[in-house]
Amino acid sequence: MTSQRTAFVEPRREDARFTQKRRYQMLIDGKSVEAEGGETITRESPAYADLVVSEIPRATKGDAERAILAARRAFDTGPWPRMSGSERSRILARIGEAIYEHREELAVIECLEVGKTIRQARGEMGASAEFWRYAAGHAQGLTGETHNSLGDNAIGLMLREPVGVVGIITPWNFPLLIGSERVPWALGAGCTVVVKPSEFTSGSTIRMAELARDCGLPDGVFNVITGYGDPVGQLLAEHPATDFLSFTGSFRVGQIVGGLAASNIKRVGLELGGKGPQIIFADSDLEAASDAVARSIFGVGGQACIAGSRLIVEAPARDEMLERLVKIADKVVIGDPLDENVHVGSLIHRPHLEKVESYVNAGRKAGARLVTGGERLSNVGNYYAPTIFDAVDTDMSIARDEIFGPVLATFAFETPEQAVALANDTQYGLSAGIWSRDITKAMRTIRQVRAGRTWINSAGGGAPEMGIGGFKQSGIGREMGHYGFDEYSTFKNVFMGLNPVNTPWVE
């Protein structure tokens, strides 16, 4: 049933951009290959019912091991870790340009597989290219340390070296963007990688690796395996030939893969769930704040770990803020993601749509007030209306759990201390936002909020120069900026005696 309040554009299947199913191969040791067992996984677009848009190999444990060993050989004996930073930088820059040149192709792939709008996908492809350009520019200038104050007879060095073979497991919501937050930094540090994208959205990652190969990246440096977490992703965590595991996904799966990696004393980087607070003080620019809040939670259907899913608003501004948000929700156009006028596409698949519905029903049953939304929008695809709850208690599931859907829970506060307490009342600490015209108050507040990626008078902004990562159960490690190169580096202590003393230890 279509909402009377939300504009909906029925998905159309006649678009020439998806008349042909895309058939992909994995990339192992520089070669495009099928799974050794010959099995495949088909992907139906979440936006267009029963329309198969891609087919990928269903990798076996043997396929995953071949990719890992190819990356191991490329690291141990290949040219990539031994190249100068200048040489690596030039290749990474070419890859960034190739991604930008193919941004429309890559955007269409993600539009069809993920269900996000073509406009959203285009923006992500441009940002991904910029990430590669940044990493390329800084790969040439990576440094260690010297210690020249150890006396006349000694000098100390801290040598930066690549950590080795990196396994990277990416989620279904931003496959190329999240891959581009990690892969160029790992490659720039001199590592080799094996990437395992989600089985739902593998196409853009495969194309990215193919473009990298075409740009001159040596064989075995960038491998992509496709299939299910068990056995493929699991082996990346368990295999003794991988030195580092980067995982982006749910807290539950992060616990599992982190435990598997720990059994081999393997370093891990984890970006897990979020339940982002957005604190709105009454002195804020409420027009700008409401637009940013709506974009954060309703854009891509709320399927972002940094989505601002908790609205914590100062009591005098509560009614006006809700009124503004409802008006925006009424104007949001949902539906066919290939339509240039659509703001929000489809949720990822039917089980996830049902999960979002179950949380909304639980919120109603618990006594929260449904302000707007709370319904499916079509029997075709997996579309859900922007949904806002008020009168939410902190012990409700809609207040505590990461729903990963377009569902906003609203709370009121009287003092800055109450706002901070509400913001920190979660197991997560991935993102947070503060809105106020009083920059002193905003800075004092943001310093008390336990989250790794935060904004003042903004929502979702960032730059490749700035590191990202989580606090608490939102994960460990940092990506991007110079922190990203540190993540994929290890440091060797070299103490040099300049004038060895010939006095024997034992006479």
C-alpha cells in the first residue's frame, strides 16, 4: 500500500541500463577466474521484483586460499612492496582517474545491486576516486623516525614497513566507497590485499580491481574473491598467511571474525554498528538542522552505520523540529532508483524490510508515538516510508538497536548534561552530531560525546585527510588520513652502535 503522504515512483523495468544481466568473475593473481566448483550466486535487484541484475562466482575455501597465497607471493617476492613510494603513487593515481572516468558505469552497478539512487551512487563514485587520489599523493611521503639524542656512540631508527597481506571484508551498503577508504591506503603502505565484498553487491568491487589491473598494478597485489562469509570471509580471518584483517559490518559478525583473527594473534581493524545521536540545541539554525537530520537518517533508506538515528532535541525546539522533519518527509520522493528525481531507493532485500517493519511495530507496541511513516510503499521492491517516533524511552528497542532503516527516534532534553547523557547511553560510539549557533557550547558538548566521527552544524561531511573510526563497540582502528597508512604499517626498532666497545663481557 502506498502512503498518502510520501511521493512514490513505481520502479520501471524498461530502462536499457539493466536489460542485460552482468556476469562477473573473481580476480586472483591478476587473472579473471571462475570458482573452482563452477557454482554461481545470482543477485536480484532489491528495487525491481524478480529482476536478476548480476551473477558472481560462489567461491570455495580453495578459491580463497589461492587468492591469499597469490597475495602472499606478491608481498614476499613481488615488486610492489619494493617499489619506491613514487612508483606506487603514480599507479594509485592512475587507478583514481580510472574510477572517475568509469563513475557512471560503477554508479549504475551499485544502483541496481544495492537499490540506492543513481544520484547518490554517482556522488559516491566521485568521492571514491578522490580517496585514491589522496592516498596516491601521500604514499610517496610516508616516514618513520630517527633518534639522534642517544649519545655519540648510537643512533636509533623507527622504520615504517607494510604490515603484509591484508584481508578486507566490506559490507553491502557502500561497497566501492568503503573499499576505497581501505584499499588505496593498504596498497600505498606497500601491502597486498584480498577483498571479499558482500555476496549481494560484489559487482563494483570486481570492476574496481579490474581497473586497477588495467592501470598497471602487479599481479597478486589486489585480489577479489566472491561468495559467502562461511567459508570465504572466515578463511581471511583464520589463514596464517594473512597478517591483518579489516572488517566492516555488524557488531555480531565483527565479534566472530575478530575472535578468529585473535586466535592467530592477527591484527584487526573493525568498523561495526552505530546508533548515532544528533543533538539539536534550541539556538540552532533549525531549517539547516532539520534538512541535515532528514538526509542522514532517510537518505539511502537509513542503511548507513553513521546514520543519525537518534534525535536529541532541546525541549523548546522539539515541536518545531518535528514539524519541519515531517514536512521534509512528506516531500521525499521514494522509488525507482534509476529515476533522476527520486531521493531514496530501495532497502537491500525483503528480510531486511521485514526487520525494519518489526522494529516499527515494536516501537508502537512499547508506547512510542508514531509521528509519520511506518509503512511499506509498494508490493514491488523493498520500499519503506520515512518514519519518525516521538515519546521514546531509552529502554525501547528503537532507541537502543541499530535498525539500519529510515526510522528516527526522538528524545527531549533540558540541559547540556542531559543531552550528553542521552547521546552516550548506547553501546555504540561511531558517529554523533551537534547543532548550535554557540560554538563554545557545541565544542564543549562534542568533547564529552563518546564517538569517533562527529560533526558540528553538519551531518555526514568529511574528507580523506581526516581519520575515521569508532569508540566502544563500534570498533577499533582508524582509516583514512595519515592514520590509515599507520593502520596498514608496522614499525621496526633499529638501534645502531656507532663505536662498538671492544671490552669483553667475560674476561
